[in-house]
Amino acid sequence: MFAAIDERGDEHWFQYNTTHFGCSWAAYWWARVAAAFMRILHILLHCSHFLAIYVDDLLGLFPKQSAPLSACICVLLAKGLGIPLSWHKLQLCDSLAWIGWRLSFASDPVATLPDDKRTRLLNLLKPLTKAGARIGRKELRKIIGLLCWFTAGARWLKPFLCQWFHCLLKPKMVLQNLDSLQLCEVCGLLNGSLVVQGPCKHCDVQPGWTLLTVGSRAVKSQQDILWGKAKNGKIWCKFGDPACSEVRLTKEEAKVAFLFYTVVAADVPIELRSSWQPGAADAHAEGGCAGIGGWWLPANCALTPENICWFSIELAPHLLPSWFLCQGSEDLQPYICALEAFAQLTLLACQMEHTAGKISQGWLAVRQRCDNMGVVGANDKALSMKRPLADVLQSTTMFCARHRVQLHISHIAGERNDWADWLSRGRSKNPKWWSRLSAEKRFEPNWLELLCLCQQLGS
């Protein structure tokens, strides 16, 4: 209900018989209407079919022989229920545009970008493929919004959104050469997070800036400021300005922009069909020792240790690349999420080696199990802002794109993931079970090459 006041000032109350688009409760109303319409169609359509609806755009997939009749039933039901139809938008074909994508079902079902959206993305991305390019934050925010929509389909690119978000949120670096009076004034205006809280009278340091370094020395507290060494009575201070109107792209960010530009320019199709097979992997880390392991069951085999294909790899800090140990510690326990994600990537690579040449059409959807809920969630989002987990996810998506495979990870409780846990810990864990494994079914992938796929972005 809502109230309206007429020309004489009298108040009148009105009640909606239906809900128009634009009001806050419209989604609830129209979602229920669409659901009711879909349920009735499922009852009336006796042949094989698929139905999906987004707001008021219906997509129906039918066998070619029964498609005309099934489409007529959909139209007749809509007219019978009084649902208005946009006749000029109705299509019965094997290639059509739906909710911003061009869908094609003539052979392998694929989705591609329409020409107008592809041209728009290319025009937006091209200036950003060079390191040092400048762009306004407002314009960058629009580009990221468009890329978020694009990566909902092209999921293998989603982990690389973390560089876009870092670019959007990073502050602009500002240098100020301050004397002792100016530095003392700045110190008096800093809060516990080293953010300037008010205007400075004796220098051009602005409220909201964050003090980062004093005399090339990183500052973490106000006490660190005292360690700066002045030259000729002045000292260089670096500030971060998070409110600046534009940002400058780094070399790494420009590489990511070039990757997106290349994929969009090549009009890479997104496969819509998949098959699947199961598997499980795990990782462990204690101090400077770690390991990953996993197994999967070939088709038409009984689930016994003798039948599984498996891998087991021991890891140590000196074997891992320096970028992986980004926290500066050789204790591998803080990296357990990244190691769990890497175990899933290694299992996926082993399965691809085992099924080489057996994928004839579409993409292979591999379903694997993991007892780390953080990794399950990160894989579902296909995105993390924390390294090295973000890098491992990027390596995973690079592998998936090259081998036409989709990785789906589901959670399994640790007590029901014994086999993968024993494989990650080595033969000393449950030797009796290990003795049942077949040495011929052990896989030894090039794990370092897999882990460093994310570093090949610019190659």
C-alpha cells in the first residue's frame, strides 16, 4: 500500500493488485510468479526439456524434433495466464542472445560475448595493457563491475580479479620533504593506524593520508619515526593517499589486463556441457615439513586401496619458490590453506594425465573432495585476496583453461578423508594400508611447474 496527496491536499490510500518493477519488494513478488509459471510448464511439457528464467526472460531447451510443439505450449500457457509477451523478442532457433550472452547449440553448446559487449570490453581494456597507464578510480570501478559479470561465465579468469581489486584499493604514493617542525606537526596528527587526522598548517600533508616510510624506513608505529635520519635538516617521508582520483597500473596489473584483453579479443567460447569423475586430496604441515597427497578411482573399479591411482609428495621450505613463502617464515603451517589448494591442483593434473585424449567434446568437470572448508569456499568463489592462496588459485585456473577442465570441490569431514591424509603424511602413517597400494598406479607430476603456472602470465 502507499499514500498519495491530491491537489486539494487530501490524502488517499492505494493498494497494489500487482507489483511494478523498480519497487523494493518486486523481486520477491515476481520470483514467485516466475516459479509458479515454471512449475506449470514442467507439468505440461512431457518431452525432455530444460527451463531457466531470469527476471522475465525465459530460456527453454528442447529436442529439435519436439521444439516447435514445446515452444507453442509455452506461448499458449503464457497467454492463457494473461502474461504479456514481447512478440518481437520470441525466438525458436539454435543460436540466440539471452541475458547478455550469445548462446549456440548447433554443435557443442557454448556461450560467447555478443559483438557490442566484446567491443566495449576491448576498448576499455586496451589502454590498461601497458605498465604505468593511469585511470580514474570511478572508471576502474565500472570496468571491474563489467569484468565480474564476465567472469561469472569465464570462471577461469576470476582468480585474476584480485589484481584488479588491489589496483582499485591501493593508495597513491606521495613524497614530502619535511623539516623537524613539519614532521613534529604531522606526528601530532597521527592516530594509531598512522593516518593523518586533521589539516597541517606548516606543510601540504592532507587529512586521510597514511604515513608509510620515513627516510626509506618502513613505519609501523609512531616510535619508528624517531629512527629516521635527516639530511640538511630535512627528511623524505612517503604517504599513501587512498582518496586520490586516479591510480597507476603496475607491471603485474598490466599483464592481467593484457590477459583479459587477449581472451576477449580471441572470443574464447565458454563450454556449457560437462562430464565428471570423483577424487580426494589432502595436505599437512608441521614446522618445516609438509606433504600433499591424493587419490582417485578409475571407472568401473571397486573402491579398494589396490585399485586407486594416487600420488604422494614431500615438501620442504628450500624446495618451494620464494614467492610462495611470502610471510617470510619457514614454518609451513601458516600456508596450510595454500597447500590444501595446491594438493587439489596436483590431483587434477594427475587425473588429466590419466585421462589424456579421452575428452572428445565439451569440458570435463572433475569433482574432488577436501576437508579444508576455507579451500572449498575459495574454490567456489574462485577468488582470494590473500597470498599465496591467490597465486595457487591462479595456477589452478591457468591449468583448467589449458586443459578444458572445470574443478568442483566439495567438503568432506577430516575423519572420512583418511586415505588422502595418509598419502599426504607418507609411509610412516598406517604402513599396513600403504602396503596395499599399487606402485604401478602411482603418479609423480612435475609439481613445481604446476605451482608456478601463475608466474607464466606474461610469457
